[in-house]
Amino acid sequence: VGGEHGDVSNLTPPAAEPHDLELAPAQVRAIGDADLVVYLSGFQPAVDEGIEQRAPEHVVDAAESAGLEEHPGGEGEHADESAEEHAEHADDSGDGHDHGATDPHFWLDPTRLAAVGDAVADELSAIDP
């Protein structure tokens, strides 16, 4: 979204499990020093904590921008299934982890992904009109 005017830093190293991420003190400082922080609340607790500690001025929470909502019944589209029915395809999602009642994989929905892109563009415009 920022093109040549932005410099992106990823806090999660390649091949690392994002849910188990631990931030070094320098990474926590970088969160506070960043012009803009884009993150997915609830996805990486260490990042949530870093944002809380450092309180950066400009933040886009992708969960909020994408309109992520808890699914009724805590099992999303499977709320009406028996345990046996759900177990038959519980591993079909392929992501290998549980996110409780909310599916944070907003990037799989083009409309939600576009909403996050719009939120990032809006925040960048607020930083440098």
C-alpha cells in the first residue's frame, strides 16, 4: 500500500510459528518507534503485549478492519454438528492450529483483505497527507 514510500519490517522470522513468537527487547522498541504498526490482535500475543507496552501513535488492527467476529456457538460453521461429525473433518482446514471461535485468516477473503488495505491506506494518509 505504501509502495516506495514505505519500509516494512516483519517481526516473525521465516518458517517460525507465529503463535509462539517471542519478541526481543529491540523488536518491542521498534514497535514503539514505528511510524505505523499493522497487526492482527489476538494472533500473536507477544505483539499484542508489545503494542500495549509501547503504545505506538499509529496502529491498524487488521482484526478490527477486517470485521472479524466471533462465530456463534464457538465452532463457527460447525456449531450444529455433533462431536463425531466435526472430528471427521477437523483437520481439513490445513492450518494445524485452533483459533477458538474467531477465524483470523482474513487474507483468504478478498473483501476483508481489501478492507484492511483501505485501513492501512487511510492511516498512511493521516501520517503524511
